[in-house]
Amino acid sequence: MRRRLKDEDRGATLVEFAIVMPILFALIIGISEFGLAFKDWLSVSNATREGARMGAVVGDDIDADCLILGAITDSFVAAADVTNVQELWIFKANSDGTPSSQRNVYTYLGGPVDDCASWGSTIGWPSTIRSEERRVGKECRSRWSPYH
């Protein structure tokens, strides 16, 4: 009698493993995908913060957009692949801090990310309007930092 029960239980572990394994596998994949999505969210948040910080520092400077792009790409280089960025929008802020309809849209075209020429642009808020009295026509600084 005892031997007969043992024969009936053969393969039960394999069936249980076959039922549980896809669930565990899906759980592990889900956790890793969530972690990667969270890392991307943190990278974008940090790059946005760095761009806003640089925008506050340079203000109406004629090459402000170039410096803001540099701060954003420098932040991305440390955490993510900046070549995956499709567009960067730089808004003119209203007096209450909300974005206005005026914006400059930059699209990565390829090449070195630390070169403003690598970014195609649709300018809706020209820098000449922002600061006609400051260094009109001056090329973007070779370094991103406004302190050079």
C-alpha cells in the first residue's frame, strides 16, 4: 500500500514547479522593468532640475539655451544615454512661473552632445529678443559652465 502512494505522487513536484515558475519569472522581470523605468524617471527629473538651475543662473544671456542644453546633457551622460532623447523644450516662463506658449525645441541630430551644432532647433523665443544689448552674435561658449 505504501509503495502505491509513492508511485501516485511521482511528478507532482515537476507539475508544481511548472505552475509556479512562470509566475515567479514574471514577477522577477516586472521588478527589473520597474527598476529601469524608475531609473529613467530619476534621470529625466535630475536633468530637468539641472537645466532649470542653469537657466536661473544664466537668465537672459545670449547663449543661455546652449548652456542649458549643456547642463541637461551633462546630467544625462552620467546616468543615461543622451542620444535616446528625442526633444528638449526650453520654455519662456510667465511672471507666475508657469510655461508660456513661447518655447525653443531642440532635436538631437547626432554628433557630440556637448556641441550646440549637434542639436537642430525650432526657435519660438529667439535669444536676440531676450537680450539684444548683450553680446549679440557671439558664438556659444566652448564649455558649458557659465563661469568660464
